[in-house]
Amino acid sequence: MKKMTLMDKYPIVSHEIKKDTTNLQTVDAVIAQLKSFIQEHPVAKYIAVFDHYEHTSNLGEDLIAKEILDAKNIIFCFGKQIPTTKILAVRPRTIGVCELKDSFMIDFMEAPNEQLQKTLEKWVGSL
């Protein structure tokens, strides 16, 4: 897993999974596995899947990088407290799954909570 800053402000974690190293062969299969992790977690709450590829391709412009074959986000929340109004700015969470020819790219924003970050890394690392 690689940690980086996107656009000079967003701390993200990016993980590439080669298709020949996993039994998950579609974005939907990866999303289904992530959904099961979310549903098994005692605090996490599954919200939805957003088909980012379909949405963007329907805009009628060539706005998707040619190497991206599919792209979806799974949306969920870990929030068990609302200590300030500002916390809602970083919730809910999302994990992006992009399919490339020979691999999947899994990306998510770093969590402000160390325990949550470890959980996200464990989920993505186990794919």
C-alpha cells in the first residue's frame, strides 16, 4: 500500500492488486467482498455503491482515462460519535475500486482515527 497526497491536499492510500494474484476478477466481486467486511464489522454501516464509471461515461464527454475499464465506490460509515459538527465533513467514508487491464486499483482517503485506518488497510490488504 502506498500513501500519498493527491492534488497537494488529500491524504490517500492506494493499493494495486494484480488479477493473477486474486480470485476476485471484477469490480463487482471486489465491491461484494468489501461489503461483507463492512457488514461484519460491529460499528461500520453499509450505505451504497456508486457506479462512477457509468455516471461519468453518461456525461457525453471523453472524461475517463483509457486504461480504466470500470470504476465504483462503496460508501459506508464508521461513525459512532458526533463530537463536533465538523466530523460530518469527513463522513461517510468511501473506497474506490477501479479495474485496469491486468489489475485493480483500490483507493481510499486516510482515516483520522488510527484504529479505523488499520481496519481499512486490513480489509484492502486481504483482497
